[in-house]
Amino acid sequence: MSYTRYDDTHCLAYLNEEVIENHIPDDAPEDFKPVTAYAYSGPELDGGTMLDAPDDSRDSLINGIIRSRYSQTEEDAIKTHQIILLKNPECEKASEYASEWAEFCVERDNAIRIVDGWKS
């Protein structure tokens, strides 16, 4: 996985890398030798993911990855639900709020792991 600066406010990141061993393209000539290929699951034509990241700092890149999965409004709602859950663990939507918080934390930890891998 990697990223490249796209413009002053964006990076193009290649996330969720899939390694494809012994790949032969559909249009390859008969004598083509298999190669190791890579695939990415982002929405751009090449599988990349455009990140809002005004600079290459760790925090900006982590935020960009999180924003590619959650809008600021969605994140705020998840955090608000967590506050409700902390105040009232028996609330009607306790299970739903706990699940969405756990999912958000997994995504956040994944974003941190990815960026720390880029920065190492």
C-alpha cells in the first residue's frame, strides 16, 4: 500500500492491496510468463482512493483515510451515540451504538496502521 500527492489538498492512496500471484492478463500473448500483480479496491479507475489531505503529516493522512469511510457528520453522530451509551448503558439502542463504535474504532486503528506503515 502506498500514497502519492495528487494536488495541494489531496493524496491518491492505494488501500486494501490484494496480491495476485501467477497473473496472466486476459489480453496477454500466448508466450506471456505469469507475473505477480496487485489490485486495489478504491473507487478511482485504477483502484486508488482520493484522500482529503492538505499535507503529508501523520494526522492529515489518518484523517483523510477516516474521511474516505465516514463523513464528519457520521463520525460526530457515532461519538454522540457513544456519549449517550456512557450516560445510559441500558438505552434502547445500546447494542447498535456499541457495534457502530466498535466498527469505527477498527477503521480508525486500521487508518493509523496504514499511515504508520507509510511513515516507517
